[in-house]
Amino acid sequence: MRAWRYAFEEARASLWRGRESGALSTATIAVALFVLGAFLITTSNLERLGSEWSNSAQLSVYLTDGVAAEEREAIERVLAPGNVVASVQYVSKADALARFRKTFADLTSAIDGLGDNPLPASYEVKLQGGSNSAVDLLVAEARQLPGVADVRYDREWLARLVAAIGVIRLVGGVLGVMLTLAAALTVANVVRLGLYARRDELDIMELVGAPTAYVRGPFVMEGTLQGGLGALVALITLGVVFLALRGRYLVPLASAINLSAVRFLSVELCLLLVAGGMAVGCLGGLIAARSSD
């Protein structure tokens, strides 16, 4: 316990003496963890939203303007509730225009300038969540029906979203590892400078038989403190940026995005980032201490 207290006090004093160079290594760790945390926030929220959208995925069947009554009846028979379809709602051209005006109030004048209502009537189909093959068969059949202008299926773009999330996670992991290694080397170099500045003092301590924990411990602790400070800076910056972007870009989309599903990093991940930053700093301190032998 005494060795830990001594290492902490010496590391704190060394950080203050070399605060300018220490700020560089702390900032390097902060940047590395900020990038990693940003990728974690992005991928976790995209996965959460994707799962939520997938569970509520629906089929939109758009009709041609001149659809006949017989054609509508045939379409409704195909879309009748059953093993795949949970419910069907008909949206007329007037209802579609009213929804558009409510959702995109800024574009009301633009669509009014087109004259006749350009939005098609449609059927909104809620699915049971059956197998993808059964849904694909329904989509293919609906697209072949007379009177159907287009069929939009949410899960088609959700599959692309899942693939994009995988790519983002891979890029974030590779970039995070590279930045973390750079941060560890920066910490090692900064700590090594402090170690060289006290070389004579350390040699005397070794000659009188001081334990290794007292000789090298303060430098490992210095790196650990730098890593912890860098992680805290990264988390605070991430929080500020997250709240700013959430209020600036997501609040206007509240009708399309469930804002309660868009969250910051969990407490566990925040603690893990702080522990990771301290581990990176500790690694840098160990590298510096060993390389000085």
C-alpha cells in the first residue's frame, strides 16, 4: 500500500513538472478513445434502431392513379391478413398528401405548386414477422399485380443497413487499434523523458537497494494517470458532441426516429473506456520503464 501511495504521489508531481509534454500524450489518448467511442455510439445506436425498425417493418404497395375497382379487389385478396400479413390499411391520395404536409411542412408550398396531387394511393401492410422467404414471395406476387405501381419493403434497405454497420464496426476497430498503439508509444516517449531527467536519482536508489516498485512504479503510475485523464477528456467531449448532434439533427426527425432509442454509451462501456485508457497509459509506462534498463 505504501508503494502505491509513493508511486501515485511521485507520478502526480512528475505530471505537473512535465505538464506540457504530458498534455500531448493525454490528448493523444483522448483522440484515440474519442474515435473509438464515436464508432461505438454510432454502431450501437444503428443496431438498436435497425432492430426496432426490423420488428416494425412494413410493406408499402403503391397504386397507379387509374387503378380499377377489380384490380383493387385482387390486390386486397393477395394482401389479406394471414400467416404473413398482420393488418392492411388503405391510404388514399388525399390522406397521403395530408401526411406529407404534416411531416414536411417546409415543402408544402413546393408540392402545392405542382398542381394536381402527385402522391399515389397505397396499402400499408404490417407483417407478422414470418420467414423472409414467405415475405419475399408476397413482395414478388404484389409487384406483378395489375394496378400496382411499386412495392417498397423496409427490410430490403434494413439488410443494407446491417451490412453497413458491419463495415463501420470493422473500420472503427482497425482505426481504434492504430490510434491506441500510437497513444501508447506517445505515452512511453513522454514518460521516458521524465525517467531520463531523473536518471541519477534512480541509479542511487538502485544502488542502495530500493525495491523495483519504488524505482519504476512512479513511471508506470504516471502513464496510467495520463491514460485515465485522456479517457475522461474523451468521454466528456463525446457527451458534448452527442448532445449537440442529437439536438441539431435528430430532434427534427422525431416523427421518423424514436429518440429514446438513440442513447449515449452505457455506464459499463464508459467504465470500460476509462479502464482501457488507463491500460494504454500503463502499457506506455511499462514500455518506458523497461526500455530504460
